[in-house]
Amino acid sequence: MGGLEASVEKMRRDDVGDAAVRAFADAYERLREGETGVLPESDLEPVDEVPDADELPDADAAGVLDRAVVLKLNGGLGTSMGMTGPKSLVEAKDGLTFLDVIVRQVLGLRERTGARVPLVLMNSFSTRDASLEALARHPEIVSDVPLDFLQNKVPKLRADDLEPAEWPDDPGLEWAPPGHGDLYAALVTSGMLDALLEHGYRYAFVSNADNLGAVLEPRILAWMASEAVPFVMEVADRTAADRKGGHIATRRDGGGLVLREIAQTPDEDVDAFQDTERHRFFNTNTLWVDLEALRGLLDEREGVLGLPMIVNRKTVDPSDKGSPEVIQLETAMGAAIDVFDGARALRVPRTRFAPVKTTNDLLAVRSDAYVLTDDARVEPAEGRDGPPLVDLDDEHFKLLPDFEERFPAGAPSLVACERLTVEGDVEFGSGVVVRGAVSIEHVGDGRLRIEDGTVLEG
């Protein structure tokens, strides 16, 4: 039995849905035929201009809001912060979890517009139960479609022969998430795509659960509908902090927009990839998808979008670098910009991008550098166009329990902070204020405490 056949059989034994199996088989065949997933700079042209959300007409979205759904990617456990539960259940702002804030955003939109706007989560097996339990505390969020659907999983492949990896010590490590490009197959395998279309929903606003700046903007929805755009990617101006984020480009041999991730970039092209003046716009991972167009595209392509793949090389046990080398076949949901005819990118302000990937990000969002507005948007405070640059040392702050222990009274004031760097074991008292660029370095034994009410100025 060949590697593909063995992988497909393994997926079917674990009840992975047909659409996900077909998507995996398509990527496997391309890998076996020599496709690397690499997008060299020589094949691409930069994108200099895209439509600007701030310049869209004030169109009436009343006719289409009732056909829109808010879809949040909620499969993450926050393992990079040492978490074992859903990241969306961590406190984000003013005592509210990410999920609490998202619920407020959706309920507020319903109240303001009268539209039905369901909230739907794409969960993983690891996040489903806890997230649905949390949503049960908000019974008013229930709508006419299910609250969630599950992302799929794919076998890790042995790097030497592309056979499905085996790891009897922990069989769960034989599987990998297929990247958020699995969104489209998961909508099908779960029955969610059919359910949404049957209930009259056509437009999906898709974003990460940890990005509370991403809220459904009716003006963007109205523009998308009036222009009959099947797929919209929100992009923002790249800064030095975004050099590693995926950027948009066009192919030199023609065609529309493509998304290139750092994992798809040859080593010799990394400098060009990170050149923020050459490649000006990065993918915020916030998308708008016409579900009817998605259904048509899937039917046309026999259920396989054929997204550009990412070949991710790891070890079967990520914590054991001596374990066998494997390949994980992944896709990015933004890569669908390459397969929808007429897909567009839309430049949005930085206020729509406030992701929390590390405790550095979490400290900034919890601080007064961000505010929670009356309509539950999390935005930079007045006078700020983005967060301060926070750099906490990994040894004492990377893991959430360690981080919480060192900010027992909450985040310091960062509204007037440009940069905060902390090296060493440091604890912050209540009412600490940080202004300008401040660096704290503690190299002695024990823990340094910044006393209550201290003002730190750089």
C-alpha cells in the first residue's frame, strides 16, 4: 500500500470527512510530483495599490446584513503561552474573555441593526467542549444555525518516504492540524455550509478569535455585495513589526492576487519578503467570503479548491528533536485569494488588527493603551494609532501563569508608552505608569518589585 492510500485509509478510520480527505489527497499528489509550495521572488510582482476601506461609499447594508454570519476561528489552545485550554477563554479586557467580548460585539450589532447575524465558531476537538460551555452562559447568542463546527486533521507524513507517521508512545502526535485553510473543507464536512445557505446566509465575515479589532463592518459588506466580489482579504500597511507576516503579490505570468507566507519563501528571498517598502500590504487574516460563490467553486472543482500548500517540516514529537522528521501539509485560508476569480484585497486601518499571540500582546491589550468601546470594539486609546512595543523576557513572562503572577494587580498604564522592555524577574504593583521608552533590567537574586503608583519614564 502506498503512502497516499495508507494516509487516506487512516483518515477514514478516524471518520475524517470526504472533503477533507480529497483536499489532503490533492496536496499529497502535488507534493509527490515535486511541488514544494515555494513562491520565489522572481515569480512575483509587488502590489502598490488596493482599494481603501476608509474611502468606500456610505452604502446601506440593511439589505445584506440579514444574510451575514460572523465566523471566528477558535481552534487555538495558546500553547505558546503554556496554556492547555482555549485561548479565547483567557481574560482579554476589563474582566471579559475574548469570547465574552466577541459575544458582546455580535449582540450589539444585532441590537443596532435588527439583523439576525449568527455567531459561529470553527473549533478544534481540544477547544469545543469548553467553548460551548462558555457560550451556554450567553443563551441569547443562539441563532437558527449551529453554534460551531469542527476543523479537520491530517496525518503527519514521514519525511523520508511520505508514509503516515506512527508514534505509539502518543498516537495523537501522528496527526496535525491542516492550517486554517481547512476552513473551506470543514464547512463542507460539518454540514455547516449547507446549513448556512439553507437559512439564507450568503456572506461570512471570518477572523481569528484572538483579534478583537476584527468586527463586522457593514460598509465593507455593502461594498462587497454591490460589487459582486466573491472574496475579500483585509490587508494593512506593513511595518517593521509585520516583516514576518504573509503579504500579497501578483504572479508575473498573469492572474490575480496571491498570498505568500514566510514558510513559502526560499532562503535567498527572505530579505525581499521582509522588505516592507517593496511588499507593502500584509494579510490580517480577516476575510469576507461569498458562500454561494464558495459552493459554486467547490462544485466546479469537484470539492477541492486546490489551495497553494505550505510544506511544514517538523519532528513527529515537537518536544523531542530526536524523533523522526515529518512533513505537515498545511494551507492558509487567505490563500483562497488565488482561486476565487475576482477576489480583492482591501486596505483597512490598523485599528482592525489587534491579535494576541504572546503575553507581550496580551499586556498591551489589557492595558489602557487599548479601550473597550460601547459597541465592544477593542481599539487603540485616543491619540494612539497602535500598541506600544512590549518585550518581556521569555524566562519569566512567556507562560501565562508566570505572567499573571508578575502582574497581580493588572497591567500598568501604557497609554503614554512607546516601548517597554523587561529583563529579569520583575513584579509590577498596582497603579504603575510607564511613559516613553522604558527598559527594566534586573540581574540580582530574588524578584524586583515595582512599587504601587511608581511612574517610570524613559
